[in-house]
Amino acid sequence: MQQIIFATKNEGKLREIRMIMEDLPVEIISLKDAGITDEITEDGKTFEENALIKARIIMEKTGKLTLADDSGLEVDFLNGEPGVYSARYCGVNTSYKIKNRNIIERLIDVPDGERTARFVCVIAAAFPDGRSKTVRATMEGRIGYEEKGSNGFGYDPIFYLPEYGCYSAELDLEEKNKISHRGKALRLMKDILIRETGA
Ligand code: IMP
């Protein structure tokens, strides 16, 4: 069976991609399974650049088709911040309690209509013949006025989904995967893999 590397150390992301790709005749292996321990510097200016940097480096090391993702939160009132710096916002070791509170404080008195935001996920594929492809998907919402919910991670407790009348951290994983930026991007990438690998 063809092996595809998903360049992440995050077990949750691996579970998600394996669930979505489970009906394809491919085996999704992690960086650890591929014996790779290197830290890769994500110094790109866009989600696409960062995802491609990771996918290409690992593909060149292993010779195997490699997927990599990059994601983050864009807040329109903050001109797209924290964007590609989402994990590093307020400092990489700063808790999400503080990061989230900081965003709510920066949006104090900002009316509903100007609180629009989105989670973005880009997935890159680097093919052994040197070609590469990226897909991008978003989950649109608004920054709430408080933190709510205990599911999810990161910025989920401040991300309000008007269409669903709840915060992202109030969705269970299965519900979130159906509508999330990452779930949608993974399904777009699945279609590419089916075309490219004949899976
Ligand atoms: P990375 O793609 O693993 O580098 O993640 C980037 C950062 O974006 C995460 O550390 C979170 O801060 C944020 N992020 C990305 N996706 C989500 C999500 O689904 N919920 C909450 N935060 C997210």
C-alpha cells in the first residue's frame, strides 16, 4: 500500500486525516513513523508558503509523497492578525486563556458586524516528481464577547458561529470536522490524491 507522510507531530490532526482518508488505499504515516525528528522553521509570510516549506523538506528527505498543513485565525478588525502568527501570538509559551482575552480586549466596543473572523487551513502536497499543490479552506465566524465551551483547542472558545448559534468550543469533534477549515481542506486534498495517485 502506498505510504503518504502527513508532516505533523500533532496526534489529533493525524487521527482526523486518517478518518477522512480511511476509504483510500493509502497508509498515512506520521513524521515519527518516518523516523524524522527535525524541527522545521515556519518562516513563510503566508499559510501556503509555510505548508509548502514543510511538505517539500520532508518529501526531499524521504522521497515519499508528503502532506503538510498550516492554519490560523484571521480577525478582520485586526487587519488579519494573528494570521500565520496564530501559534506565536503574545508569545509561543503564552496560554490561550491570555491570547484569547487579549483578542477580546482589542475588540472591546467593536459592534457585531465588525467582529468577523475566520479560521484558515492550507494543506500542501509535495509529490516525489517535484510537483506540488495546495488547497485552502475557511470556517467563517465572529469573535465573541466572552469565552465559551470546553471542546477544541486554541482560539475555539472565542470563535462564535452565527449560523450554528454557538461557539466553536461548544461543538464536538465530529460536528466540528464537518464544517471546519481543516475538515474541508482535508476533503479537498482527498479529491486531489484520488486524481493524482489513482487511489
Ligand atoms: P498550526 O497549523 O498547527 O501551526 O496551528 C496554528 C495555530 O492556529 C494553532 O496553534 C491555533 O492557535 C490556531 N488554530 C488553527 N486551527 C484552529 C482551530 O481549529 N481552533 C482553534 N485554533 C486554531
